Amino acid sequence: MKRLKIILIPVIMLAVSAGCRKEDAYINVQHEIILTEDSNDIKFDVSSNTQWKMTVSDPWFKVTPKRGSGNCRLRLVAERNNTGRERTSVMEFVSEGIMERVSVVQPAYEVSAEIEVPEHVVVEKGGTLAIPVLMNTSDWEYSLTGGEWLEEVSKTADELVFSLKPSVRFDESVPAILEITTPSDPYFYRKFELFPRNFFEFEVFADEVFDLGSAGQYEMNINTNIDWDYEIRNGAWMVEHSRTRNRLVFDSDASALVNPDVNAVLTFTNPDYANFSCSVEVRPVAPLTERKVDKSGCRVLKLSGDAGGDYDNVDVLFNDGWLIYWNNYNEFTEGDPDRSNGVGYKAFQLSLSQDYNKEHVRSFTIDAGKTCRLSKWVTHHYYMYHQNDPISYEIYAYAASDTPSGEWSDDWVKIGSYDCTGVYFELSGLANGTYCPILAEGDIISVDEADSVPARYYRFKMLKNGYSVYGWWNGAAGPDYSNSGWSIRRHYCSISEITLYEHMD
């Protein structure tokens, strides 16, 4: 009996020990969580038989709770992944002697977009360009470079609309650059090139010559889809007869032909289409009945009956250089805008010292260098028909065979006159630097062959200048002579060029 008791005791102790051993600790959780690239708010489960604590290696998301035991449901919140690359993090669940890791993966958010931008855009007045922008985000912006011919009309979540501005000059070979991005998604970027194309069509069908002696008309047939206007350079001999959108007809005025060797240039424009410009040259063909007097033999004389005072820059009166642009004091050769001679602020100037209230003559004399029968006297102004310009004047020829002494005798025969008093108002609305055909062609006094006088000496007599009509001192009641400075200024004369033409024998 005693032996048996000793054996049973260890057995009983083993049994008691086995029944009281603690269960192994565990944490059950999924090993990977893959999120969407957009915002996430998800739940996942953790079960355990021990108290655990959770930490995150890269906390770009929020998880609650961060402690627990038993069966727990956790909430994970992550914002849209705008980093432009996939991002990962690790959650570690730790308890006594055990640890479980859960990887969290979120791919980069990508903007999906369908943007239809045409490569070529026809720029028509009143036209629009609508660009559909179909994106999975409404938060987008654009920038435009070199696209002044595009003007935003509207921008919505799914469309960008521009109006087309053909009044802005553009180069068809240079595109406008349209760039689209999203501020909340800075890694989205698209670049588009938009090439402008002219809407207008314009063709002119006409002869290259106009026979002024045929008594016929000059017709220009025009194929176009826009309205137009035109100006003529060196074409005073072309007189408009009729005009429609598709046809322009001219009569001729041979007497207004100054130089038969210079072509008329017709330039067609439309201010609504800045790129539209079409020029056509027309060569005048007329019987040669006159020629320009050689200016190398011409000189200015101051005879006893002419104006007193200083005669300045007499050489430039016959240098074939004069002004052709409104308020642009640079000279051009023979009125040609492509032939600047680089000279500015030079003109023949005549300042008169006589008091206006006394009898006097405001004149100067030209020696033509030879006897000729004048057919045209052309005056090119310097101050655009105001201020010092001679806006009313007469031309005389010396009919005697001797050298004139300067007295105003019956030998001085009046052969023509000119009054351009109203021209200032006609031109004053021009923008500075505008080409001015009236300045380029000058005032033309024509002398019929039957009225011409064989003479070597010709006299210019100024009746009034700009100050006598447009001067600031000229009030409603007439000139006010209380300030003596006015009388000297109003006698001032400034001319850019004088050109003489003679009848041919």
C-alpha cells in the first residue's frame, strides 16, 4: 500500500499541470491591403487572444483604433494618391513575443482625359473654337502662349470655348501652344499645338498695264469671300468709276499722270483680317507729251521783289526727297515708301520779316536752268498742310527774254494756282506714321500746252499759310494782332520739294 501511493502522486500532479497550461498568443489579420488610387475609407478585421498595439511605418493614411484585443474591426482612411507614384506602408501589430505585419499599397492617381484639339484652326470673323475636355476631374486649368488670335468665351468642367480674332496678325507656320494641367494633380500635363489658318480668299484678275490713250476703262475682277477696301499709291491718274465686291473699274485722267515710269500700286485690305493684304501694280501707258525738268539745273533766287528774311536749306528743294507719312518727318526718294534716304527734318524754309499789316509780297523765284514750257508744277509739303505750309499760292512764269530784276511787272504771267485749305481736315484724322498718298503725290498744278509760256524763271507766290487759317490765335472775330509774334510766324513757309515738268516739242 505504501508503494502504490508514491507512484500515484506524480501522475496526479501531471494531470493537474496539463489542465492549467496557458494557450499560445495569436493575432490574426490579412497580410496585404491594396487601396484604390482615389480616396479610400475601408474596414478590415483583426482577431487576437492578446492585447496588441499597432504602429505605421509611413503614416500617409489614418487607422483607428490603434490598440485592441479579441475581435476588432479597424477603419483605414487614405486620401487620393497625388504623388505621381505608387506608395506603400507597413502596419505592425505587436503583442508579447509576437508581431504581424500588414503591407498597405496605393497606386498613383492618374487623370484620364479625352481632349480633342484640332491641329489646324480656320480663323474666321465671328467664328468659335470649342474644345471638349472630358476628364475624371473638374479641377483643371490651361495656359495659352502665342495665341492672341484666340479669346476665351467660356470654360466649364467639360468644355473650353474660344472666339476667333482674325483682326490679330498671326503666322500660319507658328502654332499657339495650349497647355492643360490640374492644380490638385500636378503631374497631369498635356500640350497641344494649334496652327491658325486664314479664312479669307482673295484673287485679283487684271491687266498689268492701263492704256490711258485708248479712252477705255480698266477693269479688275476680284474673287473673294470678304469685303475689302483699297488705297492707291502713285495713281492719281486712276479715277474710280464703279465698285462692287467682285469688280472694280477705273477711268483714266492722263493729265494727272506725274511720272509715266512709276507704276500705280493698289493695296487691298480689310481691318477685320489683319493678315489680309494684296497689292497689284498697274503700269500707265500714255503718249509721251511731257518730261521732268532736270533738277540739277534748278536753283532758288531771291529777287528784289521777293520775300525778305532767310532762305534755309535751298539745296533740298530739288533733291528728289520728300515726306510721305503723316507726322513722320523722314524723307523718301521720289515718294517711294521702300526708298528711305535716312534724312529727317530738312526742308526749304523761308521766314518772312515783314509785318502782316503792311503791303508786302511773300514769294521766291526758281531758275529752271533753261527755257521750257511748264506742263506741271508739283509742290510737296513738309508740315502736312498745317502750321507753316503754303496752303494757298500762285505760280507765275517770266515771259520776257531777259533776266528778271524782281519787280512785279506785266512780264510775270500767272499760269496756275492752288488752294488746299481743306486738306488739313481731311488728313488730320490719320494715325501717326500712316502712308499718305496726298503727301507722296503732292499738289499738282497742270498747265495746258495752249496756256504754257516759254520761260526760264518761275515765281512762287504764297497767298496764305496754315497759321493764317488754323493758327491758335485766329479767333471767331478774326485774327488778333495784339501779339506781334504772330505776324512773323504766319509768314513762315516750309516746303519739302518742288518738281517741274515741261511740254515736249
